[in-house]
Amino acid sequence: MQTLLERLQSQTSFLTVGETAALIRAHAVTVRDWIRAGVLPGIRVGNRWMVDPGDLARWLTARHTGI
């Protein structure tokens, strides 16, 4: 069974705010606020925020290890 980090590192498509929220068990509004504040890396595609799975994996690792 793959860990969340392994799944993120193997994923090739960007994640929506909703998908990101579900993965990290946070509310979509919280994820969107984190992206807007620069806490979580994200990019604007049209009128939607998207998250690179590799960036999310690095962000989670940094938060876990305190880097």
C-alpha cells in the first residue's frame, strides 16, 4: 500500500483545491486561504487554484520535519 507522499510523487496531474483538501483532511476554504496567503504553493489556472502534487508532498514533508 502506497503512502500519501508516494501517491503524490507518482501523480502527474495538478490537484484541485477540493482534491488537495480531501487528501490532507482540511476544508477547501482553508486550503484556498493557505494558497492565497503563500503558505501552500499553488498556481492560478483560469479562475481556479491548482496544486502541484510534488509541491504538496514537499510542503507536507517540510511541515512534518520542521524544515
